[in-house]
Amino acid sequence: PIRQLSFLPGARYEHHSSFGGHFNPSINVMYQPSRQIKFRGFVGRGFRAPSIKQQYFIFDHTAAGYIVYGGSVPLPPDLDAAGTGFKPVSQETSLNSSISVELSYGTIGLHRLTYFYNHLDNLIDFKLIGFDQTYWRGIYVYQNIETAITQGIEWESRIRLSKAIDFQFSYNYLKSRDLSTGQSLVNRPDHTVKFFLSGFWDK
């Protein structure tokens, strides 16, 4: 609508032979008050069908002390003796959003700070169902979590230290929650740090 403001609407339709058709709209907004500064916003719906692995595989990692059962795999009687009634895994849907601010110095460097919030229905995840002497890290089964959220902040930086060396850094702070139990989701760290140093040279 104006030089500094851009809208990018989108839509995706996919049909899955087992889980039917799904229409997912989205919209992106970018406001750029100057060449160095950009503000971005995103809202969109998502769909994810369970993979073959999440449905039917048995990943037995005895050496590391854990095992993961697919959601459609019959469990050994001793694991389901309590009649927990595990169900086959079904599709996951989500509403995803983010806002970010970006500061760039042309080819010299870029810094980006993003806040994200995702609301997930029927989240495909593995649940911890027990321990024993062999699987001391845990026995897991893929299931759907009725409702969950993930939210957090991500910082990204990319700096050109010289003509031949680039440095990249990112930090992610994540909070996740299973809204039906109030507990955090399994195996999702609160803090993640990554950095890379890349070099270039001519022969």
C-alpha cells in the first residue's frame, strides 16, 4: 500500500490419502522504515500428518537406554497392562505467529530478534510411559497431545569479520506446555545456542 509497507498473503491446500484435505492460509507483513531496519509479522495455519516412523516404527536404542514405539504399533502387554488405551496417531494442526525486528549493515552483518507463539492441536509427540533396567532413560510411545503451546524468543546474528571469514550466532529461549496436564513437553530444551565460523578462499 505504501513504499515502506508490504503484505504477502498466501494459501496452501494439501490432500492426504489417510487424513483428508486441509486448507492453510497465512499472511506476512513487513514494515521497512529505513534500509537498515525491518519489522516483520506472520500468522498462519499449519497441518502435519504423522510419518511412517511415528506410526509404525520401533526404535530400540538399548545402548543409549531408551526405546520409542510408533503410535500404531501394538505395545507389549506389560506396558499397557493398566489399560491406558493408546490410540493410533492422527494429524496435527496449528496456529503459528511471530513478530521480529531486523537490523542490517548491508554485507557487513545482520541482527534479528524474533518472538514466536504456536498453538497446536493434536500435537504429534512421544510420551514417556515408564522405565526399567534396560531402558533406564525411558520407554516412549508416539501419541497426540490434545492441546499444547510453544513460545519463545530467538536472537540471530551474522557478521562478516573479514572478506574471508563469517561468524553466525543464534540463541533460542523456548517455553512449551501441554495444556491438558500443565507439564512441559518432553525433550525440548529451554535454552539452545548455536554458532558457526565459516571461511572462504580462492585457489
